[in-house]
Amino acid sequence: MNYPVWDVPVLGGAWVIAIIAIIHVLISHFAVGGGLFLPMAERRALAQGRAEWMPLLKRHSRFFLVLTAAAGTVTGVGIWFSIGLGSPAGTSALIHNFVFVWAIEWVFFLVEITAAAVYYYTWDRVSDKLHLAVGWVYAVSSLWTLIIINGILAFMLTPAGAWLDAAGTGDEVRTLWPAFFNAEYWPSLIARALVAISLAGTYALVTVSLLDGAKHADLKESFARWSSRWVLPGFVLMPIAMGWFVAALPEGAREILALGVGGAGVGAFTQVTRAALYAAVGSATIAPIVLLLVWRDARHLRLSHALAVIGLALLTTGASEMAREMLRKPYIVRGYMYSNGLFEAAVDTPEERTASYLANSPWVRPAEAQAWASPVSSESYQLERGELMYRGQCLACHTRDGYRSTRRLLASRDRDGIQSILTMLHERPEDSPYNRYMPPLVGTADEIAALGDYLFEDTTVARRAYLKKEGLTEDESVAPAEPEAQD
Ligand code: HEC
């Protein structure tokens, strides 16, 4: 029963999704900003009679076409593959709610890449006016893809109350508008649009850096200076958009962020805080660097300079997408579905949490469900059941031996220590810090014991190493009394 739980060693499925998504975000936002950049630049060149800009714009539109239509498209499909494998239940929930919204987005996307190709291939072949018009079709359709997808992304963080009330009743479609225009819709849209505009200016530096500064001094300087202005709106307005974004966060998520900022010194929730800080510092430094590079000496702007700025943009994008992701913990859709696919409403009460997990898993063959759910017949069977519990309920966020490794996190615990964590996850006392970032553990006492046995067995090597390092014997090992903060 590996499928549908995607058991990716070391890296974890979540990181596979993240890596693809970060690249895609960088390219897709560029597609939106660049879509605006090209016709604006062309219009300016036409109006001011700067014929020398045209070959440069043509070259830029080729770079653009290759990057967005090839790399952007492939990573976009990659996201679908990876989220379908990584969180089938979450993907299904989103598709069921937003299928027409996505269909509309795809139509715009089709127009977008078609227009990008037509734009590139019709340089010098159609009238200026018509060519520019194709550029505008590109700009508007790519902007629409952002306007649409943003609603779905923001929904995962702040699904509207009306939608949550309707969820599971079959009436969700009536709450499509509030779900789409949810609390984070506008601040996210503005932040993403600002990122898109900044990226357009940043990527233009790549094209302009390839120009020979000695031969085309004026051209290089005028184009670089004009492009560099594109980073300004983001620099000025991003703090406002971010402030709005934080203000619109739901209570719990804001708490996580506030706790991190307040407790950064003592290491509490440092991951989300760190990510948010990187994002803020990154986006605040890109503009000064670009302006410095260009306004000091545009003629000597080199490809390495441009790539360094793009590298910084990549880190900034990665950090902000990670912060957004972590603010959503432990949910895929906040207040509705946990990261491991459990519906919050189905595991709310202690009784619901004590129901058999294995018998109710949609991924166990009906004929086998009873056997998986029945108490142990042999030790190896018990471990196998434990592993099913682990895959089903823990792997969405942990790996055994790599990212957020359970072997590392559990190495200092004996069998009782492991059990006490599982009990805490299962019973969810009010004051448990785990409630903020881990879903409830669901299962019968026997299934939870199987999970404990599996974790204990799986951690054996790590525990021995830990004991040896500490100079302890198996009997002396004790579980830490206080749960550790998220890091
Ligand atoms: C929604 C994501 C998520 C899921 C699902 C999840 N965890 Fe965690 N878990 C976390 C995060 C985040 C941390 C903090 C990580 C850190 O400190 O590096 C954590 C920490 C832990 C720790 C260390 C806690 C401590 O105080 O030492 C253990 C042990 C653990 N998880 C076990 C589990 C087990 C077992 C499951 C499955 C039943 C599980 N987790 C499911 C997100 C999750």
C-alpha cells in the first residue's frame, strides 16, 4: 500500500512539490510581468522612434517564449503530477471545488502561450500596430491567469467561513464567490502582481547584459535604465501589501508568525520566522542592488550580475512561498483538511479519533480492511500495520531519515517516550504545542501501539547512536519532559 502515499526517501514528497513549485512560481510571475513589459517597451520604442530597441526586444521575447512556454509549462504540469501524488485528497478537494475556475484559467493560459509565440514569430512580418496588439493580448491574458489562480492559492490559507459551513454538504458551489474572493485574495494578488512587475525588470537585465557595452553603449544604458525602473513599485509598495497580508491572516496563523518573531531569540518557531525574514530582506535588497548596478555603470553590466540578482529573486520567492506554506500548517486547506488528507470535521472529537484508521482508509482494499484493523497476530504484521499508520498520517510532513526526520526527532526517546508523544497527538490536550503544527493522530489504541512499535523499531539505529554519544545505556534513556518547539 505505497500508493497513494508518496514515500520519497530523504527529501520527502513535500520538498519535491516545493522545488518544482518554486521554479514554477518564479517563471509564471515573470510571464505575467514580462507580458506587460514587452508591449510597454515596444510602445515606448515606437513612440520615441528608438528603432535600435527592436532587435533587443525581439531577442528578449525569444528568451521569454522559451522560458515561459517550455520551462513554465513543464513545471506547471510537474506541479499537478507532484501534488496528485503527494496529496491526492487535497488535490481532489481543490479540483472538485474549482474545476470551472481552473478551466477558465487554462483557456487564458492557452491564449497566453499562443500570443507569446505569435508575438515572437511576427516581429518584422506584420504592421507595428498589429504586432503591438498581439503583445497586449499576451499581457492581458497572462494577467488573467494570475487573477484566477490567486483565488485558489489564497483559498487554501483562508477558506471563507461560508464555504467551510457548506463543505461536505454538496452545496459548496453556492459559496464559490466568497471562497474565491477570500480574506487573502486582494493582498495576495497585489503582492504577486508587484513580484511579477519586479521580475520583469530583473529578467530584462539578463538580455541587456548580453549586449556589448563598448559597441552599443547608449542602447545598453537606455534600455537597462528603463528596465531597472520596474523594480521600484515592488520596493515601495511591497511592505504595504505584506502588512495587509499579515493583517488578513486567520488568528492561528498570525499567532504562529507573532510567536516566531517574539521568540526568534529563543528558537521558537524559527522556521517560519526565518523564511518570512529572508523573504522580507530579499525583496528589500533586490531593488537597491538592481538600481546600483544599472545607475552606476550600465555599460559594464555583465551576465553574472544579472544572474546573481535572479538568484536572489529565486531565494526570495522560495522563502516567501515556504512562509506561506508553513503558515498553513497543519492544514492543506485551513480549517477543513489536514496535510495528511484527514478532514478536520471527521476527527474533531475523542470518539472520532478513536475510530479505526486502517479500516476506514480509502486506500485499503475493502476485502483487506478488516484484517488490517484487527489486533495483532504476529510481530511482523504489527510492524507492517504501524508502517501503514506512519505512511498515512506522518509522511505528509516527515521523512524517516532526511527532512524533518522522525529518526532524528525520536532518537532520544525510549518506547514509553514515543508512546507519550503519540498519546499527546491522539488526545490533543488544549495546552499541547503540537496542536499548532501537527494533525490529530487517529486510530484505535491497538493501531497507535502498532505505530509506536514501528517507530521504535525504525529508530533503533539512531537511538543506539544517541545513547552511545550520551554515554547512556538502553535502560537509562529518558524522554525529554518538555516538547520541543518547532524548528
Ligand atoms: C502537518 C505536518 C505534520 C504531520 C502530518 C506530522 N507532523 Fe510531526 N512535526 C511536524 C512539525 C512541523 C514538527 C516540528 C519539527 C521540528 O521540530 O523539526 C513536528 C515534530 C514532530 C516530533 C518532534 C516533537 C518533539 O517535541 O520532539 C515528532 C516526534 C513528530 N513530529 C512525530 C510525528 C508523528 C509520529 C506523526 C504521525 C502520526 C507526525 N509527526 C505527523 C509536522 C507534522
